Amino acid sequence: MPHVVTQSCCSDASCVYACPVNCIHPTPDEPDFLTAEMLHIDPQACVDCGACVSACPVDAIVPESKLTDPQRVFLSINADFYKEERPRPLLAKVIPAAHVDKGRPPLRVAIVGSGPSAMYAADELLTQPDVQVNVFDRLPVPYGLVRAGVAPDHQKTKQVTRLFDKIAAQKGFEFYLNVEIGKHISHSELLENHHAVLYAVGASSDRGLGIPGADLPGTASATDFVAWYNGHPDHADDVFDLSHRRAVIIGNGNVALDVARILTADPEKLARTDISAHALAALRKSRVEEVVIVGRRGIAQSAFTVPEFTGLMALPDIELSVGPDDMVLDSATEELAKRGELPHAVEQKLRLLEALKNRDHVDVGNKRITLRYLLTPTSITGDDQVSGIEFARNALVDANGTVQIEATGDTETIDAGLVLTSIGYRGVPIAGVPFDERASVIPNENGRVLEAPNGDPATGVYATGWIKRGPSGFIGTNKSCAQETIRMLVDDFNDGRLTNPVADDSAVDRLVRARQSDVVDREGWHAIDKAELERGAAHDRVREKVLDQVEITSILDAAARVKPTRRFGRPVRAR
């Protein structure tokens, strides 16, 4: 029996290189790797050895015999991927790690950000001896969107932090958390004290609707809502009005599905996760009965991924439906379907939506999620509070071979007390670092930062992750992205194009601690992590996140009194 890749796939390709028969695709060297929504195991080629299971950081691979009923749909999702023949060398092509030339001084790199892109970059650098990686983050805790973005009911996906913990435990790695670039230390000071500075800060802002009423109370971004229920310290005091029967989400990507699922979930099932205490309390009082997810294009252009939608369909206590008038295909998609040439992901989404339309209605109580398509928001209604949202009805048209939307002249209003927007992320400029306002990224060429779009390279400055390529891909996509950037960085170091630091690494430590007494280093994070896990265990929860800086300082002080750490030959407090 073959093994099967299931919903929590992170696409970091660790399983690809573990497979002795190269039956997991797409591989990082294949052209569709960056756009693939998940990896797939060929059931005909799989020898059932199980090597991929231990390699997967998020427990996404399951033997067929152990699939649960909701997971069995992944048998066909994996198998259908191989209807089209793929080149099959004996083993997947291994992408060699960047190699620091012998005889060079020890390489020292500052990484700004501590999410997946940062940690994968650190891992690539630390494959080489005598490399020092200092990871900076303005928050007192690491791991970025894995901690603050992945939904609390997706605990398997969050397990990738176990890999990040192993990376952070390596010799030559140090955290400088609770340190803000531009406030506690400048970009130029980082550059003076390192051979290179690598920005892995993600895309922390989001795109606005820009329509009348978008600033009414009751409207917010899905990004802020996600940060709120995940316990992001910046959003601990946010308030969302959940007293109305219906909420509308504009946009139908994975974040929209996450938010809809959290709004309709049984709070008692969430109680055992790491959801923030303030969000859990609010959800227990929530009166939301229906969440409407709205996309402006057609079903074939659905932005959510197959794994996420499959997981949503499997929920036993939510009534999930799609508007019958919305099941419309554009002519180009219809033609591809007739020829059997639909992209794998599109084919699977259409199959799932068709199954959803045709399945028997089951009364599961008062919670439901409704998918709507071909609607463009034109205004949000209400006087001093959101009361609804007006839409223009769209039709799909073929314009020079591309599918576009065209207003039909018809309108529709959906009553709602909460409107959340989920229409894309944007990068945010960093003081002293070039920024492309149009693309909302740091301008770069394969990770080398440019002084301006299409300009000359900036010496010693690099980018990876969403701030490099825009908000695309998945957690594991950042691994191959980081590999590309680190190859550029190491090449520049080997060729002598990088400037040596003005002092040894201890100077960085002294400078940071002089500017920010509440810095959290690696030992400090261990103390916070331990405290959160212990607090969670005491309440039968995965973890209970600590959000208050005073509380964090207390934890660090207590840890330092018990076991002071040593750094550069002298004892210091663990903060």
C-alpha cells in the first residue's frame, strides 16, 4: 500500500530527498514546484518504505492503511497528479548547499525576521563551519507567521517549529528578540557589524478595499483578525464585534477559509489549542451563525488551495455550501476541461466544488459557511456601524486569451455586522533599506538587494521570503527561496565583495544590550517557551501564550536567577 501526502503538507521538500525511488513530486528543480499547492506521492512507484514519514516536519504523510475517512480523498488527489507523465530520474536532483571557501575569515550574518524564511536561511548558512548567524526580531518571541498566522486548529502545521528549534540550537546561532531595527539598532549598524544583512521580514500589511464605508466600525482586515486570535502582542487589545448573525469575508484564499472556520468552530474544540485566551472568551459569546466568503472571479479562479478546502469540507459540524448560481465556468476553462488539460489543482477544486453542490443537505445546527462568486464589493453600508455590503454582479469574459470579469449591471446586498477583507498582503518599508512601492517588496535580483528597482546591487544586503518575492507560496517554499539567496550571499563573500565587520561578535551583543535591556536571546526564548507550555499543560491546552511584556520580563528574570547563561566568557542575565 502506498503512502499518501495529506492536508498539512508544508512543501519544504524534505520528503523528496528522503525517498529512495523519487516518487514524490514536484521536486524543487521542477518548474511547477513554486506554484504547486502540495506535494504528491505516486501510488504506482511508492515502495512503502516510510522514509518520507520521518522526514516530514509536519506529519503530513500517512500510510494508506491509516488514513481517516476525511483523509481518503487525498488518495485520488495524489494519484491524479500523475495522470500526466513526468520525467523520472532515479533520484531527485539534490540542490547543493552554498560552500564557503576555506581560508576566508568566519562569516557573520544578521538575519532580520525570525519566521520560516529566516529560519530556513539560517539553516543553509549553518551547514558551513565557523558561521555566526544573529537573528533579530522586534517581537519577544520567534517564528513569525507559524506562531501568529497559522490557525490554532492546524497544530500539525505548527509542528514545523520543532525543526526551527533544532536550527536555533546549532552552534553559531543567536536570537536577538524584542529588538526593532530602526529603533534599537539601525540598518547601517547591522551592516557595520556583519558581513551581510539578510531581510526576511515577510509582508506584514495588507491591501485595502478602497470603497465607501471601508472605515466603518465593524470592518477590519482578516490579517488583524488572525493576529488577534493567534495572540500577536500588537493585537492583544483589539476588539471585534461578534454580536451579529452574519459575517462577510472579501477574498477566498486560505486565510479567508481559516477565519471562516474559526468564526464557526465550536469554541470548546478550540480551547485545547494555542488560541489566545481573549479570542476564546469572545468566541464563546459570539452570535455569528453564518460566514459568507466572497470572490470576485469564478470558481475556477478560487484562490484557496486544494488541501485547505478539503479540510474545510471534512468538518462534521459545519454546513458548507456554494451558491447554485455561482457554479459558472469561463469558456477557456470549459475548453481545457473538454480536452482533459486542466491544471491539476484547478481540476481538483472543481471536483470538490461539484461534490459540495451535489451532496445531501445535513442540518448540523446553526453554523454555516457559504461560498459566493462573481461579486465585486462596491460599498459598505451603515451609519455608525456596518450593516451590510453592496456588490456588483460580474460575468466572466475571454479577453485575448485571459479570463477577466465584466460588470453585468446587476447588484446585490448582503446584510452583515462584520466585514473582513482578505485580498492580499503587502510588504512594509524598513528605514535605510531600498523598497519598491509598486511591488511592495525589497527590490532584488535572486535575493541580492538592489539600490532601486533595476538598479545596482547594494553591497552586503539580501532578502528572502515574501519581502523578496511577494506573498506567494507556502511555509516550505521559503526553503528553496532561502537556498537561492544564500548562494548569492556566499558567492559574494567568497569573491571578496563583502565588507568585513568593524569589530568581533561580542561588540554586537554589547551594542544591542546597551540599547535594549529587555532583549530576549536564545536562552530567554527557551524560558518563555517552557513557561507557555507549562501554563498550557495546566489548563489542558497545547500552550498558553504570554503576551504581556511585564510578564515576559518576570519569566526571564526568574530563569536568570536559576541558571545564568554565559556569553563571550562572562555570565549575563538570560534577557
